[in-house]
Amino acid sequence: MYYVYVLRSIPFGNLYKGFCTNLESRLAEHNAGKTKSTKHYVPWEIVYYESFDSKDEAISRERYFKSAAGRRYLKSSFRFRFPARTTGHYSSFEVE
């Protein structure tokens, strides 16, 4: 089983999209600072994921989420709310 996931940095509100075969261990790696692109924004939480039978399907979906259309989809479909960035940190995040 392959998973495509969306993480949110708890203190900063940044989103990260990726794919893996084990969600729990991948989240632990992100939170342990083992991923270069996410280590400065720990801790992370999973806010969304999808499962796929094939690696190709998962990679395709991950690429979509990283595209402009995919970001619009996530923002509109899950009502991610990003307050104005005034202090360099996001103060809230909601998934309805």
C-alpha cells in the first residue's frame, strides 16, 4: 500500500506533500528532523492522506498536489484557512 499525505507544520502552518509506504514512520522521520526540507519546521502533523495500490498512482497524485491546480484543490476542498502572515507564523489552521 502506498500513501500520499499532506503534513502541516504546527508552529508555522507550512504544508508539505509527499508519498510513502508507512505513514507513522514517515511522520516520525519528519519530526525527528531527518528530512532536509522539513527539519526547520518541526513538529508536523498529518492533516490529510490517501491510499493507493500502486506506486505509480501515488506518485501521480503527489505530483498533482504539488501543482498549482493541486494546491487550489486542497485549499478549496478541505477549506484550509491561512491567516495573514504578519509575524512569520501562522496562528491557526482548520480543516472542516
